[in-house]
Amino acid sequence: MDKPEEPNKKTIILPGTVQKIIPPSIPGDAEKAEISVEPAEPLYQEIRVENTLKDEKTGEEVALKAGAKVDVTIEATADATVPKKPSSKVG
């Protein structure tokens, strides 16, 4: 999952919490972590990802624990974005 840095990436970092750890449903499948992304709309808050991270210092694989606070990063290259138009809220 490590990628070389690309210049001029646009990012947002959202807070999340690991709600539960889901064991593999099929032998040989990966364990999943269900993460609730707090600022997302209620119907779309939960995402499930493979529960494997890499320790930056040692390179060892680690896993998230239920209840862990995490950051969810969304990245896009500059050519995948457009300037945001000003809001036209009345009031």
C-alpha cells in the first residue's frame, strides 16, 4: 500500500473509530476492521478494510483493535479535482 509521493495532491483527513473486528468468513480470507467515519452521513459512515497495517519503524505487520481512534485520509491528484464553488446559502 506504500506509494511514492506525488506532487500537488489534494487531501482531507477525517476522524474515525474502529467499531469492530470481523473475523474471516472464508478460510484464507483476511480479517476486516469496521471503521466509523464520524463526519460522514449516517447511512455511509461505516467502511470495512483489511485489518493489516505496517509499523513505520520496524516494517512489521500490525492490526487495529476495536475502539481504536484512527484517521481516514482521502487523497486525489490535482487533475482529479475542480475548484469548489462558493456556497449560496440564504440566511
